[in-house]
Amino acid sequence: MIAKITLLFGVLMALTFVGCGDSPPDTGSPGPQPTAESNAGHHHDAPGESCFICDETKRDPGRLWCTEHVRYEDRCWECQPQLEEEGRLWCTEHSLYEDECFLCHPELSDDSGQDEEATSHVDFGLFCSEHQVPEAECGICQPQLTASLNSGDQLQIRFESNQSASKAGIQTLPARQSTVQASISAFCEVAYNGNALARITPFAAGIVRKVLVDVGEEVEVGDVLIELHSTEVANAKSAYVSAFVDYGLKEQTSERERRLAEKSISSEQEVQEAEAALQTAELKLRTSRQVLLNYGITEIEVNAIRDDRDTSAVLHLRAPFRGTLVERDAVVGEAVEPGRRLFSLVDLETMWLSLSVPADQAELLHKGLLVEAKFAGNTVRGEVEWVNTSIDERSRMLRARAVVSNVDRKLSAGTFGDALVFIAGPQGSVEIPRASVQRYEGHPYVFIKLDDDLYSLRRVTAIEDHSKDSVAIIAGLSPGESVVSEGAFTVMSEFLKSRLGAGCVDD
């Protein structure tokens, strides 16, 4: 390391004292070639001018660059001596053949044929003699190629000796075949199923006479929960009984007038008046009956009121469905008004999961997707039934909702947890330890052992479940390949040292 720092410092000092106007010595032939320092000191006649040596954006796309000798890799005879052409004139200033140096011969830049020739050596098969791998796969000499890797593509990293990896504690294991489902992570909160929740409230004002159940009890549909004393209900019962009696009287009168008319005793007008009175009485009877039903009195109770001539002030509040009482706000003797919540009744067979998904994954979420959530060892599964159409302004999360089974009653409202929303069906994958995956510029990579001193840096497509110690690889890795399981960071450091100033010839 001290030798590397000393060498780097020497290079920087040389660059400081070599002016932009200094020209490299003219050797008259391709070798020996000028050093990196002398190339860096080439000059331009006009101020502000630059070339592919000064400005990497002007270099041929996809053409490898030798950072050690500051020239194109296919024109670096020190690294690629097998490519040198005898008898071809050489531009020592720009490290190109004279017949392709468009900097010395601007007219060549307009010759498409010459441009083609200049890049014809890109696919020649350059070889890195320093690390004994193809130049296009040398991760130490060409780290910039990492950005162009697709899933399954790789660069190679060679250590200094066969013992370097073992001394660094690098260990491997074979990748295992497995099955995984693509998913997105979400935060979730358990809530009561709003479609199976009822607030028990009276439809008439009254006084609580009896509370027949308590919070936590399970009730069946129709069970009486509270008994109220209500003057309104007493008046409604009285009106219904009176309407029933009046209807019976009007019905008898209409029937009598019809019989008398048949004997020509009553006139047609009297018959019509009796029919009209009957219809009015029937309307009052139906209206008064409906008032009782609106108070929550059942059909059976209404019939009993009619038959028993019941005009009491008793009003029963009943359970609308089978469920569990989870809230109570009723005591004997207090006055209550319509709409006042006395009980909350919930069917706990199912629960809601309120999901929060990051905004950048919102487009993957839709109704019908399967959801799996874990709460203290309890795993539940359900299906997305609703997705919000807007992102929350404060949290920048997308809200969604799923319904899950709670038959075993293990879920509690208000519990927080993590959930997975599966966006695809099960597919084959390769399972490796989480420590095997290294991230570089936002993408996942793994290291594959090729030889004792040779490893490949391979880009993969991974599906991560943060609750597990392993990662599923769905592309870029095959079962049985030797993956670095311990010391992956050490191999990554060997790769990154070229980015930190350690060249490929540093000792």
C-alpha cells in the first residue's frame, strides 16, 4: 500500500510540473512509447481546445481505453504487443497510426472509411497480459464496463496469487435451486373489516332500562342487547293499535253499505264514501306499522303489539348479525338520542390489512393480487380488494387494502407488521446467502469462483425478502455455481481499488 501511495504521489507531482505546452519526444517509431505523464502533457495551439486524450466524452463509444498509458487499448503496444503493425507510420503525440490520426490530419475526420478503420480493432480480441483475461472482461483494468453489464454478464477479477483469496478468508458454496414469487414490500396495519362492522344506535330517544350484554361477548343475529324506555315508541304503538281498530271498523262499514246497496237500500254515493273511508284507514294503518318497523321493532313484535294491544314504552335494540361486541358506551339510567353509539359489533372472521406501498412501486399494485403478512410468528394471507387513486401527500405512500382470514382470532386491530404483495406467480430461482450479494451503483452483483485466484463479478436479478437470511436470484445465476458466501466485500474491494487510484501495474 505504501508503494502504491508513493507511486501515485510521484505521478501527481510529474503532472504538476509538466506543462500543457510540453511535447513528448519524437521517437520516430511505435516503441518505445511515451509514458502516461508525457501524453497527459500534450498541447493544443488554440486555447480551450480539447481532444479524446483530454476529454473522455470525445472517445469512440465502446472502445476500450488504457488508463495506464493514456491511449486506446487497441493502440497500446505495451499492453497489446501482438496488435502492432510493422512499417505503419505512428503518431507519437496522440498514440494513433498516422493515417488515422484526425488530430494531425483533420481531413481524415470527414472520411468515413478512415473512421471505420480507426475502430476496426475494437473487436480484435484484446488480451490483458497483466491479469491474463480478455481485456473486455478485465474488471480491474476496465471497471467502467460495469455500467453496461446486463443480468448474467460479468467481468473477471484476478488476485495477485493463488493464496490471496484463501488468506483473505474468502469462502464459497454452491447456489441452490429454489422457487420464489416476485413481490413488493409494504407496511401494513390490521383493522376491523368495515364491511362487517356495525354501530348499535337507537332510532328513538329514550332512557336505558337494561344492558343485557357486555363488551367481548359474542352474540347471534336478533339477540337483544339493550332495553330502552321511549315515549316516542309508546306513542307509535298507540297510533298503530288505534289505526288497526279504526281500519276494522271502516272495513265493516264498507261491507255493510255494499250489502245494502245490493238491496237498493243504500245509495251509490254512500257506498263510495264508505270505500274511501276504508282506504284512508288502511293507509293510516300501514303508515303507523312502518313507523314501528323504522324504530327497529321486528315484524313478529309488531304483530304481537297488534294482537295484544300493547302500548308500552319498551324498545329493544338487537344485534343485526352474528359477531363480537368490541365497544360499549351504555349504562342503565342514562338518556340517549338517535344516532348515539351504544355498542360496536364486529364479525371477526375476517380483518382488513391497510397497506402502504412506496410511490415508485405504485404502478405494480392492482386489485386481485395475493398478500402475505406476518405478525409475531403468525402468517396470514389475503387478496387486495381496493387501491387508492392518489399518493398520500405526507408519507408519499400509496394506500391499499386487503381482506384476510381471522378464523383463529389471532389478529388484533391496530397491530403493525410487514407484508409482501405478490406481483407474479411462483418461478424457479437460485437461493444464495444475503452476504453474497454486493451492490454497486444501485445494482446487485455476486462473485463466482472460476479458479483459485480468479473470480467473476456478475450482475444478477434478485428478489429480496428482508425477513430471510437468503436472497432469491431469478436471473444471472445457475444452480451449482460456486458463489462467494464469505468475504464478498473483500473481492469487491479488489475490484474497486482501480476506481480509487490503484492502477493495474501497481505492486
